Amino acid sequence: MKLIRMATGDERTAVQLFETIRWGGCPACPRCGSTNVRQIMSKDGQREKHYRWRCKDCVGTARQFSVRTGSVLEETRLPLTIWAHAYWRASASKKGVSALQLARECSIRHQTALFLLNRIRWGMRNADAAKLTGTCEADEVYIGGRPRPKHLQPTWGNKLGRKGKYLPVVAVVQRDGPVRAQPMAKVTGENVRQFLLANVNQTARLMTDEASVYTRAGKLFSGGHQTVYHTRHEYVRGDVTTNRAESFFALFRRKLHGTHHAVSQEHLFRYLDEAAFLFNTRKANDDERVRLAIKAGDGKRLMYRDRPSAAA
């Protein structure tokens, strides 16, 4: 953590930190993968101001690259000291950091802080992760604001004031393991079945509440499907429970309400990816978590036209 904190104050140290985490001791061209590369030096014998490298196996303008190339940092003009601070603030807390807080700490605009955090969250997205095994707990939650009581809703013409809008989120947690979470446009038996099959090995043992959307999917798991009945105020029966999934949702809700206060449905999946990454690395210390977050951004440049949909 000492090196990461030092990187927030010195650009050269920040560049060395990102290069070490991304390439280790073997720098490689992000375009062709060649290790036949060298640093570009200035006339005074120091590294030039953009800290670029030259690949001897590439041709044309593609020969030059930096540690930013081919990652979430590509095409940004911000100093890597700010990136290092943003990674540290986003990874060192269970509930993350707000864009407004980051803007104040780094003396940058709110839009710039959002730019930083959205790309860090994109790097934290783990779409190709291995399927969960063993005992898995699945649950759903509805994220959104509560509607005002009718007698408190102001009227403008014939329209009532703001009403509550909710977006369902489904998650499955492997006991003593990672979580997979996804917002959905609507929770149905078919949507839940597809989500569980995509994220859980069919040899797993599935535990859910009594909601009917899990009935069809539960039959597909050879380890069995067991339920707890929340409507009867039953939350634990032996080792049958969904408390781990509910604990993840509790952390996620505190993150939304306590840190960010308001999140649009369009971008909810980004905050969910961040919460899942922080939950999955909960056993690592802050230094390890920051390094994992930086490493995760390799090869994940975010283009606006390629952004995924908010809900599947």
C-alpha cells in the first residue's frame, strides 16, 4: 500500500506502478504481444514525457505504445497519479467512493470523476468468470426509490408527482466464494433459469426462498434444490439459508444509499459490477485489491458505442 500511496503524488512512480502490475518484469506490446520492445528516451537520457515504448515487431504508427494502450486507461489525458488515487479510493472501501468525493479530492470536474470511475467499474466487470460450484444461494432484490404517499404527491396539471420505479437484481453466492449478480428487466422463471445456468455449475446444490421463479430452475441442479420459507418467518433450517445472498444485497444497498444516494437504472449494472468485485476480493487486503483492480482493466477499453445494456 505504501507504493500505491506514493504513486498518487509522483507521475514517474505511478507509471512504474502501472507497468509493474500490468506487465510484471516483462513489458510486452499490447497489440502483437511481442516482448521485443524498448523504452523511448529523450535527449537528456530520461524517459520521454509520455512514457512511451516502441515495439520492434510492429510496423507504422502502431509501433509506439504506453501502459495505457489496450486498457481502460487508453486515450485519457489524465495523469496516472489521479488514476492511482481513483483506483485506491474505489478499491479500499466496501462501499466505494462517490464521483463528487473523488472530484473534490483530485481537484477535477465531476464529469471527469465519473469518466474515471465508470472505466474502473468496467474493468471490474467479470463477464467470463468460471461457474460457481458447491452450495450456492440465490435471491432477488428490487432496487429503486419508494413512491411518495398519495396525499404528499404534488400535482402539475393532471399528472401526479414522482413515483417509485424499481429494477430487480438477481444474485447467486457460492458459500465461502464469489458472487454473480445481474439486473433484470423482469424476474421470470425463464430469466432466472438462464441466469443460473450461465453462472452456476449444474452439479451444485441450490438454495433459495420459496419464490416460484426458482422452481423450474431448481430441478436442473443435481445437487438438489432446497428452500427456506420467508413468508413463515423461516430464515435458517439446518444449513439451508439464503443469508449470504441477502448480506451481499445489504452491502449493495448501503453502497447505493450511503455513498451514491441516487443511481439511474441505465447505469445500475456498473455499480453492481463494482460491488461484486469488492465482495469477491473481500479476503484480500487493500494493496492486493487495488492491484487486482488495475490488472483487471487490461484489455478492457470502454467505448461508448459498445456499452452493454443496463438489464438483461
